[in-house]
Amino acid sequence: MLIGIDASRTVTRQRTGTEAYAVYLVQAFLSLTAGGEHHLRLYFNQSPPADLFPELPHVERCIIPMARLWTQVRLARELSQREPDLFFTPAHVIPFTYRGCSVATVHDLGFHYFPKAHTRSQLAYLKLSTRINGRSSSRLIADSQATKADLVRFYNIAPAKVDVIYPGIDPSLAPVTDAAIIEAAQRKHGIDTPYLLYISTLQPRKNLVRLVKAFAASDLPHQLVLAGKLGWNSRSIIDEIKRLDTRHRERVLMPGFIKEEDKAALISGAEALLYPSLYEGFGFPLLEGQACGTPVLASNTSSLPEIAGEGALLVDPQSSTELIEGMQRIVADTVLRRKLVKNGLVNVQKFTWQKAAAGALRTLEQAVLM
């Protein structure tokens, strides 16, 4: 079978969850299908770095540059001219004109819960493309049971059409025990110890305004590190930090996007990883904290309890009291900390890219047989 894969997201420089998903899943696909009966055609909107994917006899690279409207114009034309047996996208968008066998991945439907996080045109496109692709694709992959439930709820997708396949996490993430490496990463980003770490895009649905207020009210002697690139309406978060009194404001740090080479050290050096998001279709940072042996505090909503297992202290993200008490407890309760670390290291073993790729390949094979 010739499988065409949209690999355009793999060449993004600053990877967030969706881009990381594309990179690691495609890498696992290449390994899984080597020497087998399947051939892969990877579609790129620009030349990929030489070291991103190995040159393999069963893999074809199709580089079709275009600055804008790449999916709906350039990729659509390529698929119509040389149609694969099946088209797979690690994101939810399939060219509207494509009528061949296809499988799409839906990561989350957060735009239904937070419509104001998008412009009117963006929101309309997200709803339209998800509706069209959800119905026209042969099968769908969802990151979690929570996302599958949302697909059924908002788009009336038949549950039997959706396969829940958990993503993996960066296989290089592990507890960093070398104090010198941790201290070097902390110095590089201006981080003082002890600190509580949030690491993801900075945007309102991540609940950071409430987190900043709760941190100040907790009166912990820590630094709060909000690491990640600025997202939609991050101004509200910055304004909330500015409203803090001087003593608390000076202990909130925004070091920006953290490169992959520093991530494990900074997570390992944190007193706790905080992920109080209001809605997540999956939640990679939670698992990254578990993989690095760091106690995790997370929300008890959407997919996060499903993903966290017994390896996180779960709180109501809309309760400032629970956030305050949760931060205080996760810092002070050594028995709880040991339990969370132990359970987290066990839980994270369920999420590997090898398992994700094997599950996705089964879905693709089933789609062709329909």
C-alpha cells in the first residue's frame, strides 16, 4: 500500500504538541514500515532538515513549496495528480477536494470551548474543516477518549469510526540527575531555585491568569516560571503579572520558548510541574513532567485525568482555593511527592511512539479495507 502523509508540520522550527506529534509519529512510521509491504510518500511544504528523517528505500519525499494555502491548493493538486492508496494527516485537515481514502487525526476541539481564542474567520474554518473532514475521512484518530467524545457530541460522528490512539512523548525525556547540567540550564534562562514550572504556550485557556493569582496568594518562597512562546491574548497574562505587588511580581519569570535540549533539565530541576489548563485534548506537558520524575499538579477536567492516571495531583482549575492548596501541598507533602513521582514514571511508559505508530497503521489498514 502506498501511504501519503502530510509531513508539513514536521518542519516547524518551534514545536508545540501538534508539531511534535507529527515528527515523532512519522519517525516511528518510517521504522515500523521498513522492510514491509507499505511504501510512504511524505509531503513537505519546504525542504526538511537533512537529519530529520533517514533516507530509506520505501520512503519518497515530495517537496511542493508554497507560502500560503498549501493544503487546499498545492497539496490538493499533488494528490489529484498522483493519488496514493491512502492519505493520512497527523492534523485534522484534508484538502476539501480530495475524494480518496483518508485518515485524519483530531487532537482536540478546544475551539468549541474557547471560541473567543480565534478570529471569526479562523473559528469558521476550524468548524467547517472539522465537520467536512470528520465526515469525508474513512476513519479518524483521536488523541484521547475525551476528544472522541467531543467528536461524537459536536459533529455526530459514529463512535465506531473513531480510534483512540494515545500519542507518545519525546523518547529522550528522562530524569536529569547531574546537578551541573540542571544548574547550567537554569542559569541560561535566569531561573532561581526553588521554582514551580509551567511549560507550554502562554494563552488564556491554559488558565494562567488564575494560576498567577493563586501563586501570589499561596505565598510560597518559590519562583513561578511560565515557559513557552506567547500565544493568543497572552497580553492578559502579562497584565495580570504587572498587577502583582513588587515582591510577588519579581518572582514570576517568563523565559520564552524552551528548546528541546534544555527541557529535561529544567523540568527535572523544578519542585513541581503545573498544568492547570481549562481544556486539553491530550496534554503533553503533564507526561513530560512524569517522564522527568517531577511531581505534577494538573486539572481534573477534559482529557487530563485520563492521561495522568495516578501520577498527578488533580485539582479543579476554576477553583482558586484548590489551586492554592494544591501548590502548597505538592511542595510540602513529601509522601505525596514520592507517590506522584513513582506513579508518574510508571504511567508514562504507556505512551510510546512505537505503540502510537502501530495503532495508527492498524487504523490505516482498516480504512483501506472499508
